[in-house]
Amino acid sequence: MLSRMFLARFALILFGITAFVLTLDVVTYAADVLKLHNDSLLAVIEYAGLRLPGVTSSFVGISSLLAALLMLTEVSHNSELVAIWSAGVSQMRLILILTPAALLIGVMHFVINDRAVPNAAPVLHEWGIGDYSNKKLNVSSDDPLWMRSGNDILRAVKSNKNSSILTDVTIFKRDETGILLEQISAKKAELVGGRWELSDVVIYYRENLPPSRLGRMIYSGLMRPAAAGSRSGDPEEMTTEDLAYFIDNAGFGIRPAYVYETWLNKRYTLFFVALLMVLIAVPLSVRFQRGGGMGLLFAVGVGLGFGFFIFEGISQTMGELGLVPAWMAAWMPILVFFSAGTAIAFRYETL
């Protein structure tokens, strides 16, 4: 019963907040969308659908907290909470009862951030509406592409969609200090068996030597593109696979690898945010088990919840700046509040 109450209130609160914020967003930028798509109403509907995952994701955590507080307030007001405690149900057992529902919300939160948001982001970047107007991406097949392998840097004027065939390629071979040793130019480069096959090659040397001309050449450097298919945008708009791809390739020089490591760890914390909100709410209900003080219960609970989100934002920023290890930046808020909530629950159990 409690799990059903929790999930029902969570769905209602999340739907209400999302609908309100999404409506404001659509109304604000509807004129820009219509102008971009020749006054097509379907484009406005499509824009709303594209913005839906990002807006929904932003409010999953606070909605789960409000749902837990609302559920506990209702059962406290009806004196049902007294009956629950009198029946020998401990706080920890109540938390365990709500754990499956909280983890279900966590799975939904993860899927939205890991699949829905990355799928919508490239289109929103291409449209350049609203928040995306200052970070419109250029990831088409006609855009220049940069790659890196060790000290070597590659530039291609054009590429196919998967960046496996490049045209008008230039490879700058450098030493450890960044001094240019050779410049290799090729009309075409094709990725075959993990190696780049260059054709119509001209090699220019650092020394004043005549250039070498080759019909075909194998470049064995591990050049992998930063923008291939949907691998683009900010770390929060990438899938876990894309984040791991950037980590394995040292961020391609776009951002330090620890930025992507921080976001990858944060992505996995989404499984436990709703459970943490339950762990915050349940111990507070002990002080209000006989009804009354419901406003104070809500105020303290919401205050603790916002305290967590502020702490989470600060910690994540520290991870992105490299001030703390990536795993610590992502998991420290979860661990601190989990420890505090568990300690409070055990304290009331022993009183």
C-alpha cells in the first residue's frame, strides 16, 4: 500500500511540475520554432517532445522527495503512522519496504538521462533554440574533423557519417615537446582493420628536404574521432558508452578526461537518488507520528533535499575542475547523506 501511494504521488507531482515547466518553455520559444520551420505547428509539438526528457530528468529527484513527504504526511495525519510503529515496523523496515519503488524510479531516471536526453540533444543543438542557441553544434559530414593519437594531430576537411572515410587529410607528426617533425597530406584516408589507409600522399619534412610522394601509405596511429554519429555535445548529453569512449581517448583534447569520469560516475548515482530521498523523509516522520506539525515536516524535509542538491552541484563542480577524484565528486554527496540518514534512523530506533 505504501509503495503504491509513493509511486502514485511521485507520478502526479512529476507530471504536474514537468507539464508546467515544459509549457512555459514552449510558450517562450514557440515563435522561434515557428520561424525556423515555416510556421509549422508540428514543429512546436516536436520541440516539446524533444525538451520533455531533459525537463523531466531535472525534477525526478525533488518529485521523489515531495512524494515521500506527502505520503508520510497523509498517513501521519490519519494516525496510520502510529499503527505502523505500534505494529513493530521499524524505520529501517519501512525504508526497505519502499526500496523497490525507489529503485524503480532510479532506473527510470537513469534511462531518461542515458538514452532519451542524448537522443534529443543533437536535434536541439541543430535547431539552436533557447538554451541551445549559444552552443549550436556543427557535426555534419561537411564539417572539419580533428583527431589525436599521442603527439600526432589529424585534421580532415570532410568525413562520412561514421568518420571512417576522410578526405583532404593532414597529419601533423610532433615530438614530445610539440615541435613539428613531419606533415603528411593525403586526398583520402579510410579506416580498415583499425589502421588508416592513406591515398595520394605527400610528406613534408622538418628539414629542408624534398617532399615524398606516395600512392598509398598505412598510418598506424590510433586515431579515433571525437564526433562520430551521436558522440557530440556536453557530457551530460552523452550516453555512458560515449562517456567511456571519451575517457578512453583522454577527452580528445576537448576537455580533460576527469570531466567525463565525473559525469560517468554521476550517471550511476541516479539509481540511488530516489532511495536517498526516502531515507531523508522516513526518519523525519518519527517526530510527527501522532499528527500535527505537517508544515514543519515538509519544511525540514524540503530543506534537507535542497541541501543535498546544492552539495551535489558543488561536489560535481569540484570534480570537473579536477580538485577531487571523479568518483569522490560524484559519490560523496550520496554517501554523506546516506550515512547521515542511516545514523538518524538508528538513533531513533534506539531511543
